Amino acid sequence: MNRTDRLYALVEELRAVSPRPRSASWLARRFEVSVRTVERDLEALRQTGVPIRSDVGRAGGYSLDRERTLPPVTLTDVEALAVSVALRTTAAPFAAAARRAGQKVSAVLPDGVRRREEALAGRVWRVGGQQGGGGAAGEVIGEAMVAGRVVRLRYADRAGVETARDVEPLGLLWGPHGWYLVGWCRLRVAVRGFQFDRIVSAEMSVERVEPREREWVAELERLDADPLTS
């Protein structure tokens, strides 16, 4: 068994017995490697974000938080290539998270598929700047949307005048100038769109957003927008 297959198998073994732990010595016997190799593999998985917990003591060992991981998904070679290349090259507001996800997908691809994916990713280019990507602000906004929290923006208008805005995120739109955050602006007491390139800074607050499904649907209808899921 090569290392890529073993990493995948380690995760699935821990998922199968979760929340019970497996000791490093048990895993070493199971995969016919040394304890040191198992410990190194588990640490590598943790470095990629896999929620593996280690407990000391007689009943200790390694366990996996099943609620924070996804079960395996069967993909064809073409589907795996499409997903991995798309994640590695995205310029969306979730770009940083997408790149991390792309690395995780790549880590579990068969060797031949991974080599083709790396070659194909090297042939995907952008011309000019990554307009509308959002940078660090995009990452914060993405986290705020997932958590359902108010985001505090420093936003510059066309003349460069900055204002402070508390915004309840409703959704994201791709428009002629890149990505926009659409949200309920408490300063304007209305739905507003915020172009990512004009967001000077973003900070997620601890305050929860109010349900505003009606306002979001109305804005989409006004813009005649098409969802990415269509």
C-alpha cells in the first residue's frame, strides 16, 4: 500500500470506529508499518485539517470527529480532475479555503490522476489581476456567511471616500466588475451590494444576523440573477 492509499485508509479506519480511539500500535499492525510511520502519517493528516484527536493514558489513542469530516465520495478520473483544478484555480471570495480543499482532494487522488491534475492545473492561467477575489476580506466574509454573523466593513465608494458599515450578509453575486457581497446595510437601512475590490477591511462580529430571506429573494429577482447551482 502506498502512502496516499494509507492516509486515506487511516481516515476511514478512524471514521468507522468513531468516537472510539485506535492506538498507534494497533494502526501500525493493521497497515503493516512502524508506529513511527503511523504517527508521522497522522500528524500529516492533522496538518491538512483532518480533525484527529490524540488522548494519552491506558485507554488513549487517536480518534476522529466524524461530525467535522465528510464521507468518501466516488469520482471518475474526469470528475476528480475537474474538481481539483477548479478548486486550485478559483478566484472566488472563498479562494483561500478552496485552495486548501484542492490540496486535500489532490492528496487522495490516485497517483496517475494526480499527475494529470497537476499538469492540467499548470495549463490554467489568468490574464491581468485577480479582479474581485476579495483577499483576506473575502475570507472573513465567507466565514461570516457560514457562521450567520454580522460583518463590519470599511468600504470605499467610487470617489475613494470610506465609510464604516455593519452588514448582514445575504449572499454573493458575480457581476461585471467581479464579486459582490449583497447584504442588509444598517447604515442605509436597505439591501446594498458591496464590490469586493472596494472593501478596505472586514471583521466578523459576534452578533447574529436576522432572517431576511424575503429581501434576498427580492434583490435576486430585481437583478434577474442566475444561481451557481442552476
